[in-house]
Amino acid sequence: MSTMKNKRFVVPAVIASVLATSAFTLGGASVSASDTASGHDRPSCTKLSPGQPTESASSSVPTSIATLEQAYNCIIDNHVDGDDLNTRTLLADAFSGLAAELDSRGLDLATATMPALTGKRDEDWDRFSDVYEEVLAELPDDAELHEALASASILAMVEGMHDNHTRWAPPAEPTTSYSLGITVANPSAYPEVFIRSVQGAPAADQDLLPGDIITSVNGLPTHINGKPVEGVIDWLNAPSAEPVELALERPSTGETWTVTLTPAQSRPGPGDDVTVTRVADDIALVTLRAFTDGGTEEMLQEIAELEEDGPLEGIVLDVRQNSGGSVAEVARLLGAFVHDTPYGYVCDADYAKCTPKMTDDSIELLGLPLALLTSGQCPSACDAFAAAVQDLDLGVLVGSRTAGVVSGQSVPYVLDDGSQMLLPRDRGVGPDGEIINEIGVAPDHYVSPPTAEDLSAGEDRALDTAIDLLHGEEGALPR
């Protein structure tokens, strides 16, 4: 079988005429930020520089109304949609968080009534904060309560934006991470929870297998009326070292049993997100769980080691359970398949001014055909990678549509309490100029996600289809 050549991307006409200027117009005029402070003293957040730790810094300053004000201004000043955000909506969402927290504690007050707002940034904050302070004055002088109210207000304000890359990370002391050694299929997509993969202890020590159905966790059902029970599902993420009891069923044998797993401490290493094996004699199966720094080099090294034992005719890259990650790593991995090519664009809020993202040409080209396995558990950087593979004709996509969770690359900003506000500064589009966010990337060959019965029987129809495509048995691959 001949190997894939380095096919140069044909730039779409809408982009080609202006690519040399490093920006292009998709329509409309770009919006420039304006400062309407009018002398108002606005507390600012601090952008984390590259190389600084991205985890929340510890701080002796409690989360307070001052933190809430800082978060409000941080969003308006730094979010890609900042100029178009409605201050009434932002503060109404924050107030809903305040009211809900008061109600949950049996402390609701008549004073906790949303004031009339004007749509003017600083005046609206003054009106909001006056009522907020009145509420605090009527409550017990309890530091934990005041901090909980501020936290609930910030969280509700952020969640009300409905942006999948806008997030508030509260301050937290460093904690130890634990794992049950399993991943599970998306609980919202199935009427049951089943094991998608076994990645280590303690699950591997208890001989759990892909496809095993988890019928209950700590004695409670995983689903009620067909919907996942969030608190029960959370136990599968091993939030602590506390043992977790699972009731299981194996579809291939009908066996049922109960096992208690003691979570193992997670110690992720540089190679934990990449595994490479040989399948069908001449295909490299690469499972990529995240786009983490060093992942491309790890993959290339392991592929080279496979080639020492015999030639390869293609690569199946499995990103069906990829959590996203580093944009730079996306550029590096794409650099193994094509050089000197835009693999997407970052744009302003109106998609009026866009700048190309280029492949990393320091990576040596592999020169092998590619089949990419995709699913709805392929968000963010994984979405972007899948779009590039498809648009640039680098390979064939097999499986189901990607997540479409790619509103823009998040940038971290630190608030006074050590918490972080993660905000997208731009919007992303694919190489052909298409919006991927909330849409995802459709596969070239749709194969329904594996069921518990499929996994338990050792069947993977998407992988089989990809191997057939690489062997030329079900149509030609892109060249």
C-alpha cells in the first residue's frame, strides 16, 4: 500500500485573498473595546502569564462581594463577547445565585430583591452592591456564610453565560487525586452506566472488563426514570480515598457480582495519555486520551518502535475518550501529517477578523494514511483536531459526531481570593471557516457508539471499519 504524501491544503477562496495579511474578513466590522469607566474605580483581575501555574493559588483573602465585583469586571473586560454582554443579565444571574443560597439555608429575606438596573455597567454594579450589602447587614456575622453567598453569586453569574469555555475555579488547597481505574460511557447517552475502558488499579486488580454494567454504586441506582443520578455518578470519579461498592453485570456471560474498590492515588505520567499497539498485523492503533505536552513525541517514538518489528500500512488514532487539552499539542500532532498549513482560525466575537493557527513544522512527517475514531466524548482541542483532519483531507473520520464544546481557548485570570476566572478571548473556526462550537464534527463514516454488549463481547465496529478503510476494503482514503 502506498503511503500518504504531504498534501498541501487548498485555501478556500474567502480566505486566500487575505491570508498573507494574517487576518481575513468573514463579514461585518470588527468591534474595538471601549472604556466607559468614567472615573469609576474598577478592581481588575490578573492574567496568568505562560509558564505560571494554572491551578488556583491559595489565598488568605476570603471570597467576598469584592471578589464578585472583580469577577464581574474581569468578564466584561476580557471575555470575547465583553462588549456585547448585558450587565442586567450578568447581575441578575449573580443575584439568582445569592437568592438560591439564602433560600437553601433558610435565611431568605425581603431585602433580597433584585434592584432595577439601567444597562450601564458601573451604575448597575452600584445598585446591585447596595442591595447585596443590605442583605449582608441583616444576616449573622458568619464568615463562612458570607463566603458561600459570594461564591454562589459568582458561580451563577458564570453559569448564566452558557459558554462551555467560561468557568470559575474556586480557591482550593492542593488535594490528592484518586481513581477507580475505569472510564465509563457517557451516562446521559445510555439508560445504564457501563465501563468503557479499564486503565489500571484497582479495577484491573479485580478483573473488571470493558462492557461490565454498573447497576448500582454504594447501593444506589445509577439512573432513575432513565436519567443519571448526578451524585451517584460522581462516586465513580473517586472524589476521595473512601472505598466504593459497585454492583456489576457482565453481558457476555450474564454473571452478576458485587465488588468494593479502594481508589488508588493518581500519579499521571507523561506517557499516560498515549498508548500505541499493533493491530491487524500492519496498523498502529494510537489511543490518545488528551492533548498534553509531549504526547506527539511519545506517539512518534512508540510508532517508530513498532516499525522496527515490521512495516506499518496506516494509523488508527482513537480520540473517542479524549478530554481535549493543549492547542500547541494539536499543532504538533497535525505537524506529523501536514506542514505549512493553517489548521484553523481564531476570530473576534463577530467572526469579522480572524488569524490563522499554523501547524508545527518542527515535527517530522509520518507519511502514513490516517483513520480517526471520533465520538461525542471528543471536546475542545479534540473538536479542533478532528475538524482539521477532515477539512485538510488528512484522513477519514469514523464513529460519531464530536462534542462541539469549543467556544474558544480559555485564558486564566486570578481574583483576589486566589480563585481563577477562565475566559475565552476569541472564537475558533475550522480550516474551511466553519463554526464547530455546539455543532461538532460529523464523521465521514458513521458507526454507532459501542454498547455494553459490544464491549463485553470484545467487538469494536468503528475500529474494524477504520482498519478496513486503511486496507482499502471499503473505499478510497483521502490522498
